[in-house]
Amino acid sequence: KDVFTEEFLANHPKPNVLVTDPPRDGMHQKVVEQILKLAPPKIVYVSCNSATQARDLALMKEHYDVAKILPVDMFPQTHHVENIALLIKK
């Protein structure tokens, strides 16, 4: 949230694909707002917490469709699963 600001967006080209991998707490509300302003055609959302990922995807559901979701078992001897979602702009 402190780096992904209006100034940052003004000084970098608009991406065709945005990849986000937030901490367990998920994306900060300001980050979600910036992503919606930026409006990339595709977003790849990698998450280690499916609950916060679901919350964040719900915040973007008016603008993006979830095209695919792939759980990946990165730590086979634990209950932790990485979840990768592909979002496509409506």
C-alpha cells in the first residue's frame, strides 16, 4: 500500500498482466482500489490464505471474472496450500 501509489502508477507503464502475492492478511483496501483504477486485462492472484483471497476476489467481482483457480500443495506434510487465481477483466 505504501509503494503502489498514484505516483508509482504514473511512473510505470500499464501492465497487460498484474501478478499479486500478498501476505496472509490479504490485500490492503488501498491496494485493491489501485488495482481497480489500473484495470489490467488480467490479474494472477497467488495466495497462501484462501479466506483472505476469497474476500479480496469478492471486492473485485464487479470488474473481474474468476477464470481459473488452481490449488498448489507447496508443503506436502502440512495443511498449507497456495491458491492461484486468474482474473479476467469484464
